[in-house]
Amino acid sequence: MTELAFTRTTAERRSQAERDAILADPGFGNYFTDHMASIVWTKADGWQNPEILPYGPIQMDPASSVLHYGQEIFEGMKAYRHADGSLVAFRPEENARRLNESARRLSLPEIPVELFVEAVRELVTIDADWVPSGADQSLYLRPFMIADESFLGVRAAERARFLVIASPAGPYFTGGVKPVSIWLSETHSRAGRGGTGAAKCGGNYAASLLPQSEAAAQGCQQVLFTDSATDDTIDELGGMNLFLVRADGTLLTPRLNGNILNGITRKSLIQLAKDRGHAVEERDITVREWRAGAADGSITEAFACGTAAVITPIRELKTADFTIDFGEAAPGAVTLALREELTGIQFGTREDPHGWIDVLVEA
Ligand code: PLP
Ligand code: COI
């Protein structure tokens, strides 16, 4: 543990009846718990003043760097309620490490991994009643960091703030594991060589909103981006990594090419698939290969994965010129088996062979 101790200012924003009504059907990202965690950083004094505060607006000088140059990074993770009443996180240190990789790219300060996990633990402890217990429900946690120095010169800010907020969540896509349609963006790129594609920074998501609305206009739930250099090599979806499954059980997923997010779900699924005897190829995959493989029957399944999406089967990839449609074959058997395995570990109904579960609050 760090020597920094959190001070706690508590407040109950909602009655138990209001909370129960929200937890019965939270959707995704609509409601927030009673508290938030906050830690301040200055270049001169480092990390200081860790606090649990009532959830609410944060005050910021209008000249704060984040408002002008977008110096912001975030994480997405979940707390799960196990049957014995304990509250757990899935590989939280991986989120802390990835936040620090994003911090390096965005010239923000790195935060000690233990301090990150402690902030999450403090928040989940105080808002424990907000962790839902329904099927496929969890408490979505959103750690993020903003630069809040008031200075208009373009340089790395010397003041920043790390916060964690929490939101009770059901499935990201309405319809649960219902297979989704995705749209190939042929006019916009998400990332390019040397850019910020591998960082989890707000700007990447701002840039994905126009292509995402184009996808929605085509009746699709997510947008697929290709490498801007080839317009054919698959990168990832707006907010998820992508896997294809071959008829022989081999999993294919784009390699970490510096432009895509190093997904913790992706990494975990690669391990679980190997444990189950699947071959896994992390390499360049093209839309052309997917199209040809679906046509000749050698590629039989596709799925999206991420903290919010968990594992979401993909039914079809639509493009301006053609559609790759798995039809009634989606969701495929490999997709469903991996989903069951992963969620079983997260929700505590299956063994956790790799020690990925971290108990935040004991039963
Ligand atoms: N790719 C992008 C662009 C994302 O936003 C996410 C979600 O966090 C992922 C991939 C999946 O990452 P993870 O599995 O760590 O949630
Ligand atoms: C997550 O999965 O945590 C993300 O940040 C992606 C977004 C679609 C909510």
C-alpha cells in the first residue's frame, strides 16, 4: 500500500428505493453512484490529497489544459458481486498499467499501481450497495485523468487530477448476447502510425463519433476501422477488439500493431482459448481474408470483446459494396463457450486458474 490515506466525505444522493429501482434496470452508463474518488497531482509535489467525495460536478478553471488540448485518458473496468457477497475486480492492475501507458503517450503523470487500485477499492467499498446482483450486471468503473493547469501555451500540464466514478451496468448492447451488425468505415480512420491509437484517450473516441453515427445510420451497432495505410488490414472497432474464428477452431485477432488498444479482455481470451487447446494467431488480418473465409466456410464466427461489450457475437460486417453475413450461424459455439468461461471467472461461478480475480471487499 501507499502511505497516502484517503479522507472520506460521505453523502447519500439517493434513497434505497431509488437505488433499487435503478439497479433493477440500469442499462449502460446512465446512472452514477453516491461517491467518487479524487487524487491531485502537481509536478512539484507529486500525488497528494486522495479523497472520497460526494459524486458531483468538479470545478475547473476555464483555461484548464484538458478543455483546450484534450489532455485526458481513461480506463474501463468492472466490479462484480459474487454469490458469497464479496465484491471483486478482474485484473485491476492491468488497467492501472495501461492507464500509465496512456499517460506516457499523453504526457500526463503516471500513477502508482497500488494507488490506482486503492482508489477503486475505496470507491467500491463506500458504494458497495450500488454493485448489482442481477444476471450480467456489474458496477462499471471509470478511472480517468485530466490535466487541469490553467495555461494556454501548448506543453504538458504541470497539474492533473485522477478521478474514479462508478455506474451500475447491464449489457452494453440492448438485447444481451444478440449478435450485432458492424459497419466498415471506409472514409475515416481511427489511428495512424505514430498516433495515439494504442492509448485510451478521449480524443480517439471523439474522432470515432462521426463514423459511429454513420454506422448507426446503416443499422449497425459498431464501426470497424482498418489500418489507414492499407484500408484493408483490420484494426479494431470503435470501442472493442475483434476476433475471427476459423472452422478448425483457430482464433484470429489483429496483432498489437501500435494503433489498437491492448485490450485486457482480448489478452484474457487469448489465454483462455489457448488453455482450451485453440491455436491463436495474432497477426495482420484483412477484410479480404474475412470475406473469402466466410465465403468458402473456413471462417465461421466473429466476435467483439471489451470490458463493456464482454464478448458480443457479430452477425454481419456491412460495407458500401458487400455484406459478410453469418446469418443464423451467429452466435457461434466457440464465441459462446469463451463467453461462458470468461464471465464464469468474473462472476465467480468458475475456477479462476490464472488468479485474475482481486477481492476488493470481503464477504
Ligand atoms: N478497443 C477499444 C477502442 C476500447 O475502447 C476498448 C474498451 O475498453 C477495448 C478495445 C477493449 O479493451 P478492454 O478489454 O481492456 O476493455
Ligand atoms: C470499455 O469497454 O470499458 C470502454 O471503454 C469502451 C466503451 C465502448 C464504453
